[in-house]
Amino acid sequence: MTTTRKKQTEEMKAAVRSAAEALFAERGYQAVTMREIAKAAGCSHTAIYLYYKNKEDLLQQIAIPSLMDLNQRMLDKLADQKADPLEILIEVCEEYVVFCLTNSSFYTVLFAGSVRVDEKEPELEANRIRNRLFGHLDRALRLALTGNHGDEPEAAINRTRALFFMVQGYVSTYSDHVEPLDEVMERTLPYLEQGIRTLVAGMVAHTRA
């Protein structure tokens, strides 16, 4: 492929991603067709498949940069050695839920019905990143339970699953919010924080029993 042709291809792929992202945000992932994305991007409804094999592949490519940003924000929280471990856990969880609610147009596609969170090497890059995010939750929870989790690895990962299910439940509850997102979070994040504190306290009490 010549340099000019390669540049044109990359420009068209970028145009398709931009058009898809705008349409997903406006109407939701499920409602948008590849034909509509192609029209908005200025390419034919057949040529679009030269760049992306299907709508899910296109979504994956759109999502990866944002997922990588979330991954880094969670790592930054975990790197704060001066903060209280429980506060770090809460902040890591809040980073995750804010991302999911901010990207609610395709949240269910990325996080619902995906591969197991403990699968080592998923095929899709977005799922590999997603599983790293679960790993950050696991690490944050283990830090918050320091001195209280000396049991089998399966029991430890099950505790993280319980946390993950609770956080996912919060996201599912508010993913179709109609009020402004900042108002939703101001009103409801204190409930999530209290839930995390209660869950951790119960885990500590259980391991001491």
C-alpha cells in the first residue's frame, strides 16, 4: 500500500469512528446500523466493511482509548500510598461507575455478556482491558482487607466478584438515567460509597469469625 493510499485509509477509518461515536451517543449503540454510519462518514455501505468487519468490531476500536484512560486513572488511585486503603477502593469503584454512566450508550455491549472477568487471555482487546480493570478492583479490595484475607485464592476472588456485582448493579440501575449525570451522581454516589463500606465491613467480620 502506498503512503498516500495508507493515509487515505487511516483518514476514512477515523471518519467512520467519529461518525459512529456521534451516532452511538445520540441514539444508542443498538439503534444504529452500519449503513447509517457509512452514510454519515461519507463512504459507501459496502466499503465500510473494508475498514471494520462489523459494528461490534467498530465499537471495540472506539472504546479502547477510553478504556485505556480509565485503566490509567484506576492505576493512579492505587499508586497513592498515603491514602487510606478503603478510600482508595471507593475511589477506584467510582472511577469505574462514572466511566460506565458517561458511556452508557454502549456500556451494556462492553460490559454485559462479556467474557469471564478472570479469563486470562480473551480474544478481544477491549475484553482484555476490561479484565485488567477487574484486576484493579481486586487489588484495591485486597488492600482494604489487609490482614484479613489469608484464605484460599478462590475465596479471595469470590469477594471481588461480590464487589463487582454490586458495582455493576449500581451502573445498571442508573445507566438509563434521564436527569443530568452530575445530578445523578451527586444524589446516588453516597449510596454506593455506603454500600462499599458495609460490604467491606461484612467481609472483615466474616474472615475474623
